[in-house]
Amino acid sequence: MTHLYRPRAALAACSLLVALAGCSRAVHPVKGTVRFKDGTPLTVGRVVVDSDDGKSGSWGAIRPDGSFEMGTLAPNDGVPAGTYRVYLTNTTTPPPADLSVPFTPRPLVNTRFNDKETSGLAFEVPKETTWEIVVEKP
């Protein structure tokens, strides 16, 4: 009786491997900088991308020097091939260390950069893997 289960188990295992292989997409390293028109870096926030078909997205944390690396499944692992609309999030003044102090965040960039529909930023991967993003102050 066990000999009947072996082919079924092998078939199930092969089916699973084929399904998993079909789900993986090659990613390409993408990095860049975000700076203002005067050349100073944007020091906080995230660069976020959504594919035109809405099926994939990635993000990268903006470092204090304005640099970032994009990740999809893990931080800094890259972005699948495709055309992406790019926007920024979390681009407000950071809260003070003393959270008991009243605080109102101020936008650091023009709010048009916080929406993929209005940012005007788009990149094609793998054709463009080093992004220089120039933003305007509010």
C-alpha cells in the first residue's frame, strides 16, 4: 500500500516546487539619493515604489546623508524589473527626544512628492538602478 503513496507524494512535492519557483521574481539592486534643489540631502523618510499594474511595490529608508537602497522582500534586496511610480513617505520633522514636549510635525518636502499620482517621479528597472531624486521644499 505504501508504494501507491510515494508517487503521489513525489508529484505533490514537484507541484509545490514548480509553484514556488513561479512565485519568485529576480530583483535588481536599486540605490540612490534624495536631495533638495540646493543640493542638501533629505535626511528622513522612505522612498516608495508601486508598479504600474499595482501588483508589486518596494521601499527604502532614507539615511541621514540622503542615500537609500530599495528592498522588496527584505531590506535592500532590490526591486523586480518593471516601471515604477515613485513617492516619498514619512518626510516630516522627527519628534523630539523628550516626548513630553508638545510637537507638531512639519512637512520637509512639497506634499506633491507624498503621492504617486502627483510626484512626477518614475523609473524603469533594470534600465535605471541608480536614482537621483530632487525634491522641492514646502
